[in-house]
Amino acid sequence: MKRSRFKPLVDKIVGTLTVGLLNAIKHTDRKRMANFAGALMRRIGPLFKEHRIGREQLRLAFPEKSDVEIEKILGGVWDNLGRIAIEFAHLDDFCVDGFGPQKPDVITFAQDSHDRYVKVMESGRPTLVFAAHLANWELPAVGTTALGVRTAVLFRRPNIDAVAEVIVKLRTPLMGELVQTGLDAPVRLARLVESGVHIGMLADQHYTRGVDVTFFGRTCKANPLIAMLARQTGAPIYGTRVVRLPDGNSFWGEMSDEVKPVRDAQGRVDIRGTMQAITNVIEGWVREHPEQWLWLHRRWR
């Protein structure tokens, strides 16, 4: 009873402190602060229970790796997380090379991805784009509005209103419309696609009511929403990611080839098969840079 009575006050205090911290970070040198935050998280991250979760999952995914190799990967995971915390306050400093106004921090694309990105964005046809919790997973959606195309991103709204408001205020000019997860999200997203809006979402987390897919040889649950939208709207599916470069503070980006949906005997999009195809792409990304994926989230349950 006491806890529920004081929760609004606690949420208000936490929200105010979070907003103040984000504003303060915004006025610091991003790279220096990210280096500091990354180093700090390397030291304190192993003290959290999530470190054990990450270790368990890495052993399942990479049974051939030694304990030393696994701990090295986990160090990179914590370093990446610390840098993201700083980069979040500086999202509006990033841009995509060659697209829209150029800003201090440029995400570069290989030529084939660059050409694919242009073709997709200029096609006039709405697309469904998935990403994963790799490197800074906020960045794949940054810069799309600068191209003059209509975009929307599915997001989970934080429980604290003050934090949610500042996140929405920061993301909307960079990413387009933000659609909150919820029972009405599939309907809202389908309507947006039908009106010509490109949709983006993360597709690599556990979803209790999801479909079974195989990830690193083990069964887990995947949110079928993107495959359901493909079945309903006929919109093509692409994957996008950014990769953190060795300096820790710069990135290159990639847009995949179209991920063709798997179809059943009647020619309809097969939801489970399509989600497996998407999961296969994500697994390939994670295998390339395991230290940049969020192993701290329990993927197998």
C-alpha cells in the first residue's frame, strides 16, 4: 500500500533527474563522455545479475568459446551499453552520409547499401524494416525523415511519463511517428502502411505470445508482427543495422537485400517461416559482432 502511495512521487523524482541528466549530457563532448561511460560499464557491469544472464546465453550460443573469450565479449557488451547511454542524448547530432543535412556525426553506408536505401526510399512503396539490439539500435531510424519520406517506428513507452515525454520529443523529429506497443498497435501500423508510411521495428526480443523460431540452434519466441503486416499489406521486408567501428564512437550502416517472405501452399505469407527468415538475418549479424548485441536480455526461456 505504501509503495503504491509513494510511486507517483518517486516516478516524478526519477523522471526529473533523468530529464536533467539527459540535458546535461547533451552539453558535453559526446566522444569523451562515451569513452568514460564505456570504461565505467566495463568495470561495474559484471556486478549485475544481467552479467550472469549474458554469460549463460553466450555459452549456449558459442559452446566452442573459452571462458576468457566469453568474458571479453561481455566486456564489449557493457562498453557498448555505456556508450549508448551517452549517444542517446546526442541522437540529433547524427546523420546518414549523403542524405539530408550533414551533421557532425556521420553514419556511412557501403555503396550497395547506399544504392538500395535510395531505391527503397524513392520507390514510393511503403516498406517494413526490422532492426536488432546491435551497436546503437536507435541509429538505424535516424535520418529517415530528412529524406522527406513518411516513417513510423514501433516503440515501448517508458512507465515514467516525464521520461516518456522527453524520449518522444527527441525521437519524433528524427524518426517520424512513434507508435506505442499495445493491443491497437497492429491495426495502427497496418493503416499507416496502407497510407504509404515506412514502418520500422526491433525484431530480436522474447515475445511471450510469439511464434517459435530457432536462434543459434535453440528455440525461442519471436514477435510475429512484421510478418503479419507483410501478409496483410504486401509490403516488402528489409533489415537494417549499424555497426560500431573500432574507435567506439563512429558507425557504418547497412540495409539488407529484401527478405522474401516464406509462403504456404496457398501462396499466403507464412508467419512462422517468415519470422525464421528474419531471425536468420539477425543471427548472422550477431555472429559477426557478438560484443555489440544485447546478450543481457534473456532470449531463450
